Amino acid sequence: MDQEIKAEFKRSGFSLEAEAEEEILKKCLTVCINYKLTPSDLASNWEAYHLNRDLTGFSLQNSQIDGFLNHLENEQKKAIIKEEPYPHLYSSNDVEMLLGDETYDSRDGTIGTPTDKREKLYLDSPQTNELMSYSGRPTKRGSNHMTPFGQRTNKFVVQFACNKTEDTENDVRGNELAVQEDDVIKRIRPIERCSLEIQGSKPEPGCRFMYDSIENKFNSIENHIIKHASTIGATRLFEESVDPTVASNKSIFSVGMVCCDGEGRLNEKSILLQGSVEHCGGQRVRLDLQNLSHYSLFPGQVLGIEGNNPSGHCLIASKVVDSIPLPALPDIDLPPAKKQAIDQFQLNSPSSPSTEELSMIIAAGPFSTTDNLLFEPLTELLAYASRKQPQLLVLLGPFVDSEHPEIKKGTVDRSYEEIFQVEIVRRLQDHAEYMGTAARVVLVPSIRDASHDFVFPQPALDLHLSNLKHQISSLPNPARFTANKLKVGCCSVDVLKQLSGEEISRIPADSSSRDRMGRLATHLLNQRSFYPLYPPSEDVPLDLSLAPEALQIPAIPDILVLPSDLASFVKVLSVGGKAYGEQPVKCISVNPGRLAKGVGGGTFVELTYRGNLDRTSATIIRM
């Protein structure tokens, strides 16, 4: 059969890579056997794949075969799912349909006008008020159909735990049993309402965008470099920043932005340092890093370079300063008596807890699997939150994912805004009503939201809430807020994945910086920016004229939430300390992963902060 496959490819005008022909045929043969495909079907699918992806050449390379076969397997799985007949489970809806068109209203004993019986039965169910957040609203495909997500066996499995206590472990086991038993939700304990203060509200909803200009981009870069130079210079630990393009055998110190000399990916031979207009007219000079044993660079990074430039064309670096000093505490210069009075007031104040404590669940979209728009993962997440009762539920987009197959194909029969209001907002309203006034929900949009503005930074979502505004809060993207004195920063753009593709580094084998995910997250804190990469990724609609201050991180947050397609994690980052001789600041960085992955469940994070990092527990849970 492998020779038939080769012959079909040849008949279609394609040849196989000579060095890997045997391996390619082996992989193709496996797929044909597994999915009962003929060699002709395989060759036809490759031809369509080749045309749709605009691949060059007529030789099937080994580097291309894996992507093609993965695509083919996904298409075959989708076809199998569509063809599978779902067993029909008879319910009261079927009885109502068989009895006739008349609808009996039990509230006043009269026969009323026929309505949408499925919706009416759902709304009049005696358990509706308590189970609304768990059951969710009726959707196009009812609960009669068992989806692949609903058929999974292992639910809410702990994938990673940090500082997990015995109570936490027992609690998780109890939740797994609760999922397998009834869907009845019982209150475990009353929760205490947390305080919530939004730190930044820009850009405002309804703002005008797509008016970015070259001048705005230039001013943003210039201000970023000047701010870094002045902050580093204020420490008096380094010389004043000078023009890096001037030839000098003496050691100089210069602050600038890392650039690439071409359009490709950054490498050791293509690194340039762009200075500010104030110091060197914005000129660029080549950067030589051969003398450095440790560095981590990416385009757009502003840093200080200590070295010499004997020729005027290449700055030979001897030291890299990739962070700025930590901001001074606001009461650092207060008299001791005033400090003591403030501390005593905060200690005795009933409205302000003595220690920062907060329980929260963090999840990022998509909130629906790729085979439907039932939003089953969101429904189960809200059910889990109803049992665990966190003080704060943080949800980051996309909510109506523009990358969803049904959205991309245009096969939905509702507007994106209607899907968002019916499937997302109503579920959250039901959850908030059931949980009571103590529960709070925070929503942060994504540039992948089909129902929202495609711009970054991004205004808050319009929820159209007539009530429950004190429980459900909509924040911009990126967002900064304070909950129970804890500073939290969130950004739904996958900046970690984009930095991972652009960063180059040289890390010693015994260095703590070999933790790649932690190093990428630390870049944001060192640059004091939610999106330090420049130029931005092609799929990020960065508009620097909209609200450049929205991208800034003025103070190191206690919790930094960065959803990414990369592996989920919870890490403690250390910022500052080395270059400036200051006490380092700790920050918890969280990547909750995606709540839905393909036709299955993804991950989310449950975090409980108890005053300090040693007592803080965090758990990554797989749906």
C-alpha cells in the first residue's frame, strides 16, 4: 500500500523528500489504516492542504507531513462526531409535545397561550433558582445529546498544587465526588464579601480607534527610553546615559531599545541598540554580546548597556541592566510617629482587615469546545465555583471566540452580541443571584472576542446590567485592580507566547533564570509594561494613541495573570534586588491555561492568598 500512496502522490504532481521517503510513507500508511482512507483520498487531501496553505514547491517534505497529518486527523474526527447518532432521552418536553398544543398554567389554573415550552418548563422548574448557575440556559443542542466534553470521565483533576494543605486535598476529592453524584448545590459556608477597587478604566467604552499615527508610535518609544534613563540615572549607581554611536575607548553607559536589523527573528548578529532622540538623535548601533555570560533580550526591550565603542560602529557590551529600580513606597519618608498612627488605625479599622486574604478562581477562554457553542466548560466552572464559593471569580476572554470553527465559518444563526448576552452574561447573572451579594465576578475582554472591539488596549465589555452591577464588574484589557488590599494585574493577550518566539538568551547551566516561563513573565515586570514587545505581533492591533498609560505597570502587583496557550503554571517571581542593592519584591505569576481545549476540557487556577506567600496555596485544576 505504501507504493500505491507514492504512486498517487506522483500522479497528482508531487514527489516525496528522498532522504525521508520511508518515514513519510510510514506515517501516511498509519493514517490510512486508522481512518480507512484510500491512497487516492490521501493524495487529494494533501493537494487541498497544499493549495489552502499556499505552500511552495511540489515536494512533500518531512517537515510538512506532521502538520498535514494532524490537520487530516482533526478533519476525520470532526466528521466522525457529526455522523455519530445521539441517543434520545425522553423527558417532560416530549410528554408536553405529545399532549397537544395547549399549555396549562398551574399558577392560576387556566389554559394559556402556547409558548416556547422548553424555555417555560426550564424557567418554571422548582430548582431553577438554585441550579440556574449550574445547569445553564437552554441552547440549540439540548442536554439530550452527549457531547465529547460531557462523556469525559476524569473531572476536576488536580494537575499541580503549590502549598497544598490537607484540607485543600480533601476538598478537591469531595468536589470530584460531588460532580459524579447529584447536581444539587449546597452552601458550605457563608463567604465574606471582598473589596474591589479598579485602578484604571481606560480606554473608555465607545472610544474611537484606528487613528494611530507614526508620531504617536515615535513618542511612545521615546518616552519609554527617556523614562528608563532618568529612573536608572536617579540611583547614582551608573554614569549618565550618553550617545552609544560615538567612538570611544573609555567605558560608557547608554540606555536604549533593542531592535533587529532586519525583518527576521532576533539573533546575536542582528542586535541593534536604538538610543533616544535626546541623546543621539534616535540613531542605532550594533550590539556585541560576546563578552556576556548571561543575557535575555527581545525586540522592544529598553535596557542599559555598559561597554565601549572603539570604532563608532559596534558597542561591545560588558554589562546589561535590564530592569529599573523599584518604586519607592508612598509613606517611606513619613515621620515614625505618623507611620505608627497610620498602622494603628489600619489595625483597629473594622472595614480594613489586618492582613490581605483573598480566595479566587481564575479562568481564561475559550469557554466553549470547538464542536459546539453550548458553553459546557463555563457551566461546569460556575458549578464548581458555586460549591467552592471563592470571594472573587476572574474570567478573561475570549468569551465568544472568533477562532471558533462555527464563528469562522459563519454558520451561527445569532449575532455575536446575542450569543455573549444570552450564553455568558445570563449565566453569570444566575450565578451571582444564587451565590448572594458576597460573591464577585470580574470580566476582562480579549482581542479574540468576536462581539467586542478589535483593538489593544481594549475597552471594557458592555454588559447591559440593570442590576448586579455591584457583583459583576467589567474591566478593560489590560486591567489593574485591588481586591482586599491585593494588587492584581491581568492581560488577556498571549504576550508570553509572543515573547517566547522573539526572545534570545544565554543562560548559565547553574542559573535560576533557566526557568523559561518565569523569565518571560519577569520581563513584563522589569519593563513595567503589560506588552513590552515592539514591533508587536502581527495579530495584535496595538494602538498607542488610544491609552498608552493603560499598558504601564506603575507598581509591582501581588498577582499577575497572563493567560497563554503555553503550559499553565503558578510561579513566584522575584523582581529587583541585584543591580540596585534593594530588597526584592515577590509576585505570583499565574497562567491559568484555557478552560476549553479542542473538544475537551482545559485548565483553570484556584488560588487562596492568606497574608503572605508562605501561607498562600494555589492549584491548577484540569476540567
